Amino acid sequence: MDTFFNPRSVAVIGASNSPFNLGATICRCMNEYSKWDGTVYAVNRKGEDVFGCKGCRAVTDIEGDVDLAVIITPAGVVPDFVEQCAAKGIRRIIIESSGFSEGGEEGRALQRRIDETAREHGLRIMGPNCLGVLNAANGFSCFYGVQPDNHHEFLGSESGSVSFIIQSGGIVVIVLESFLMDVVKANKIVSIGNKSDIDEADMLKYFEQDDSTQVVAMYLENIKQGRKFIETARKMKKPVLVFKVGRTSEGARAAMSHTAGMANNDAVFDMACRQAGVIRVNAISELHSLPKMFTHMPPLKGRRIAVFTNSGAFGGITADLIVESGLEMAVFPEETKERLRSTAKLFNVSNPVDLGPTLGKQTFIDIWDAILSSDTVDGLLAVPNVWMKVVVEAICELGEICKKYDKPAAIYIPNAIERILAIRTEFNLPVFESPEEATRALTVSYEHYRALGKKAGEPLPV
Amino acid sequence: MDTFFNPRSVAVIGASNSPFNLGATICRCMNEYSKWDGTVYAVNRKGEDVFGCKGCRAVTDIEGDVDLAVIITPAGVVPDFVEQCAAKGIRRIIIESSGFSEGGEEGRALQRRIDETAREHGLRIMGPNCLGVLNAANGFSCFYGVQPDNHHEFLGSESGSVSFIIQSGGIVVIVLESFLMDVVKANKIVSIGNKSDIDEADMLKYFEQDDSTQVVAMYLENIKQGRKFIETARKMKKPVLVFKVGRTSEGARAAMSHTAGMANNDAVFDMACRQAGVIRVNAISELHSLPKMFTHMPPLKGRRIAVFTNSGAFGGITADLIVESGLEMAVFPEETKERLRSTAKLFNVSNPVDLGPTLGKQTFIDIWDAILSSDTVDGLLAVPNVWMKVVVEAICELGEICKKYDKPAAIYIPNAIERILAIRTEFNLPVFESPEEATRALTVSYEHYRALGKKAGEPLPV
């Protein structure tokens, strides 16, 4: 599977110099503006070179070894090219073309021919009707239609540790864009389309053993083999987040026409996720907003949350959110209150801790230390208003305090959203965009921690 | 009440030239960088001028008439100044100081003295523990701590048509910032704090008859007089959105220490909102994201929603959201499908309508016209991917089609969020930031339409 993300040589079948040719955009990206430096061949009727990639009329005309074929031709000729690949000894094929199972009986017949060839020659196939793979670490991508600007924007910056399994190309772009200003970025993205062979379970298995992946996030329109999915997911130790379309029969019907899936019973899927310790997310945005809680903070090991704010209104707002999401407001012992009293003049030393205008960075640090060191606190929801520079400086130290006590903090900073999102990359902190999102991050952290304990057969935390 | 927002002369009591004096920031704003051009007096111990505002030792020393007094002194001396105001004949007072009902028995005693004076002289009091008012139309604001940059940012641009009743100062800033890039802006904001006299019901009544207010949005930590609130809200024809803290007992407790309210039973409040046709929102962000649906689109008069997308995945995503939110996916008659077929090669002419890559602006317009003209459609959820400039041009015409058929469209544009939020101001369109938000906008539009019908005694729409 790793060769899909790290090939040394690729044949782009269907890449030509015709106007609007999608294969050409793939050749251009691989050969001109990606840092990946493998060899690319362009297979087309005229055998012409495309953006510096050597042209051939047939796959079998290619002289060197080919690790991976990317097919982007009309559906009708795809089965022939798959056979050529088999003849050439190419074992890995990404079929980006559409018009198969999602396109009526004719498409299904083409699909059957491909399946037969694959079975016979032991090929592994990704797609059809997909974008294939993007590897932010080495710059390799076979996504079509990517412009140089976008490529540099997405792949020019450092790679992250979140890998994505995404059944729809449209969602890929949303995920990529969302990471531009975030503290954690994408590592690998795979768009698996109709999943004629490689499916989400195969990818899960790969990402579990992939050292550069810390969190896996999935966008699914259907599950093809329920049991395989559950059994693979059960063995995962890394957090797996999934957004699934088709929670209603109307949604499922709409998704069917898109990537040719069968509608799944959502209640069954939900139960399967629970059993397998997979975290269902409520919106696509959570696929990219929540992973930073796993990559940048220790896990939440209990339900008892302390709230810190220097903006009074947020005490009530967050207390509501914490209780509504199934967590609890921590109750401080007298000892903790005493320590809090000694730090500064606080409006409230009970939970939520409400600090008035304070000028000292150390005051913030002392308060957070007092809170996180308390035996009755499992995690912190911090809502600091950064009206003074010292507050930003203090927040930068919060990560260390969390490490010291092995307890997480989710941070939401009201106002000045633009400026604050810039802070989070600069200071390497998980800052969320709303109090709802920050609370949710604590919830999923705890959900994963419990699931891991269950998998390990440990007694559940209270 | 209008004089609170449009005074000709104001006394700022407690404004001096001491360092960190908050009253001085109010004087400076009113006198130096606001377009409001009334007269401002500064009342302080030395009788010194403050940022060009004439200084006096006592309110009664002021020579001219005074429409409004703004008190921002330590709590202990506030009752004396209230008496001075009464003696001077000032009928409207905003008390920004804190330390009253929210500050223990001593504070409650001070509050009682103020209440007595007010009753005796027929004064109207806003606060204490508040920011007072901001009127974007005339530039008048008595908010303390506002910097020139912020003032110009918030009050320099044109005013909008959404007015806010906000019980907490911290939330005011969030609301103001959120409007910087939106198609609809704030008209008036009032921060009512502890509500010793003027409460949310008084403000609702005022905004209902205020011509420049189209939508009222409220952030509440408690309701003081439930019956008065319900009866006032019942008479409202304008949409009223409310976010209330204290949905859980933990949230209510936290809010109590903040603005001295009594915890209200949330189930009772929820029922009251239903009866009064008040829309409860789920997050603070909805207070500023949803009003544009009322200001920029006709109301949704039924549940049947058509989805349009040229980004396949969103068909399923939005169908789920529509059904989960209590709306319905419209079922097209053959006639509508026939019209859709005639416009372009569509992936799907059923609902959700899925358009492939198309180059023609007119195609989009024809499709939207076919959809919105259909008798089986009450509203449109449009998810256009704006990968071509023609799509943006087409979207600009969508508002006209909505007007023509008197049906609303909620628009969500995937990707390139930054660029797209700029579009919405330029083209005067209600573009939402997520598919969830767009669906929610349709839901609240319908909720308000039904509530209005109920108030008018009309039979409910199906």
C-alpha cells in the first residue's frame, strides 16, 4: 500500500496535450511544481510528451519499471488499459475516470471486466471515480485539476500528522483549505471513490501502521463491507473520526447517485462505530477542527472539567455546553480554592474560575497550575480574552502545564478571530473557533480514551 | 426610549484625566472620533475638562440641558449621583458601574437607594453593570474602553438593520466583530446588565416600533419578569432571536454570579418562547449569522426544500441536514424535471439537482428559475461551487429570481471561504459559512413565518 503514496515511477494514462485534458494537469503537477522527483510517463494515442513527461502510445511501450498507473480516460477504454497495466507488470492502479457502478448497467459491465483482470493478476485498484492520493510529506499527488498556486499553498508548507480517507473529491479541497491556518496539517489524503477494490478498511489498516499518521479522519457515503470495517476499526489504537452521509433515507438516496454506494442503515452504522471505538462527527468541519486535540494535548481521562475565563459571560455559556455534552463541571476542594485565592483577586474561585482585569502573565500561569494540579479536575476549558499581550504570552505556557499534569486544555479565545487563528500556528496550541467546538474537542478526547481502555480490556474510567 | 439612542447632550459622571479612567474613554469617543455631534459634559471631583468635554464638579453645576447621564464611578457614590441627576432634571440614566445586586448585601443596599430615587422622580435607568447603548446610525455610543481603530471599524461603515439586546459586555464585541464582513450589520446595540429598571421587554417594545430595526437578536442570562417578556414578545411582528445562558443548572449558577439574575427554569422559558414566537438559537454565532436570512430573503412559507449543487457530495450532505432539521426534500413533478432536462446535461434532475461542469451563466439561472417556479418547492438550498467566475455572476442574479417567486434561497459556497465572504457583501447576498448554517437559516425563516401566522390567527401552513 505504501507504494501508492511513495512511487518512484508513474504512468498517467490518458494524459495528452489536448485542451482541457485532465491527465495533463496531473503530469504538470508531478513534473513541474511538485517536490516529488520520481519519473512520469504520459500514455496517449499520439505517444506525445506532456509537460516534459515522456509520451508512449501504450503502457507496454514504456521502457522502465512503473510502480503505479493513474488512469484518467473515458470509462469505455479503462478495462483495456487495466489489461495493458497487468501485461506491463504494474500492480497498483488508480482509476480516476467516472462512469462505472454509478453510471447504470453499461458502467457496471465495464466494472466487472476490470474486477476480473484485477483478480486474475493480483492488481490493487483505487477508485474508480476518485482523485487518488496526495502525500504532503513527499509532495506526491495525482489529484487532477490542481493549479500551481494551490499546490504550493497546500503542499509547499510542512506536512502534518492527520490522514484522511475521503470518498468525494469535492470534500478534499475543503479539508485542504481548512488546514492553511491550523496548528495541525494533513499528512496523507486518499480519495477512494467507488471502492471497487481498496476500501476504507484497507486504508485504516495502512494508516494504523503508518508512522507519520497520528489521527485518521474519514468522509464516507457508504460502507461496503460492514464486518471488515468494524473488525479493522476495532484494532485501531489511533483516533478515527468519521463523518457519514446518509443518516436519513433522503441523504442516503442522494449519496447513492454520487458514488454508487448502497444505502446503509444508519442505526446499525452508529452501533458499529460505538463497538469499534470510532468517533462519529457531526459536521465536515469537525474532520479538520478536532484532530488537533489529539495531536497537541494529552487525552482527557475523566469527565470533570474546570472552566477558566476572564470574560464573565463565558462561564455560563461553557458550563451549559459542558453539561449538555455529557461532561461535568469539576467541584474544587477547599485546598484548590485557597490556592486560587492566593494568586489574584478573582471574581469567582469556584468553577467556572472568573478572573478580572489582571496585568501579570504569572497570575494566569499560577491559576492554571492550581486548577490542573487539583485531583478533582480531569481537564480544562480555557476561554481567555486576549485584550493584553501578556495573556497571549501566558497561553503559550499552558501547553507545558498540561504536559506536567498529563491533562488536556481546549482553548477558545473570544473576539479578533483572524488574529487569534494566526496565534495558534505560531504558538503551536489547539485554539478552537467557538466555545461549542472547544467543548466538543474535550468530548471526543474522552470518548477515544474510553474506547482505548475498552479495547485493552481495562476497567472503564468513572 | 429613543433619547437613549439619540441624545443631544450627555453628562459622563466619573470621567476624569486620571490614568486608566474609563469615563475618559467615553468622553474621548463621543467628542473626538464619533460622527455624533451632541454636547458632552465631564463630571469629576476637580471639575476638569476631559478630552475637550467641559468639566463640572457636580451634575447640578452643568448650565445647559442634559438629555442623558452616563455614570461610571465606584458603586458607593452612584446613588448620590442619581440624586444629583434627579435634581438637575435628567430623566435618563445609564449606570455602567458594577458592584450592585451581583456584589452581595452591600451592593443590594446601594441598588435599593437608586430604585427609590428613580421611583420618586420617574427616572428611567439602564444597568447597572452594563455598557449602555451603541447606535450605528448616528455614531452615538457610551461603551467604555473603545479604541479609535475599533470605533472606526465598527461605526465608520454604514449601519445595518439588526438590533441587539445583550446582557453581557463581552458578547457585544463578538457581535460587532462578526459583522465586519457580513451583508447585514448592526443598527443598535444595548447592553442592559443587571436590568434594575429597563429590561429586555422594554427594549423589545422599542425595537418593534423602531423603523430602522428589522430583526432583534438577544443574548440573555435570565428573564426578570417572565409574563411581561412573553406578552411583549407575543406582540412582535419582527423576528426575535434569543440565545439564553442557563439551560443547565450549572450554567444558570455561573450566570448568576455574572449579572445577578435568578436562575430560570429552562423548560418554562422554552415553552414561553414557543408561545411568543421567539426563535431560540443554539449558539452565540447564530445571533449574527442568521439575521441576514430575514433581511435579504422572502420568508420560507412551507417545508419543501429543493437542493441545487454542482459539487456532488453536497447533495447527500444537505439532504441529511434538511430532513434532520424538520424540513422536507421537495419532490419535483415531471414538468419541473422536463424543464431541468432542457437546461443542460444534469447529473440528476430529481432533488438534489446536481449540475456537472458548465460554462454558461444562463444555465444556472435557468435551473434556479425552473426550481423556484415549481409549485412543489417552497425554498432553495443552493450549494454552488464557484470554480468559474460565471458562477459568481449567476449567483448575483439568484436574489432577483427569489423575489420573482417570493421564495427564499440560502446559499453555501464550499471552499475559498475568505474570498466568498467578501463576495457576500459585494453582491448583497445571504451567503452562509457552512451547510449546517444555511439549513438552519431556512428553518428559522419558516419558524418565524409560522409564528406570525399563528399570531394573526391564520390557519397554519401545512
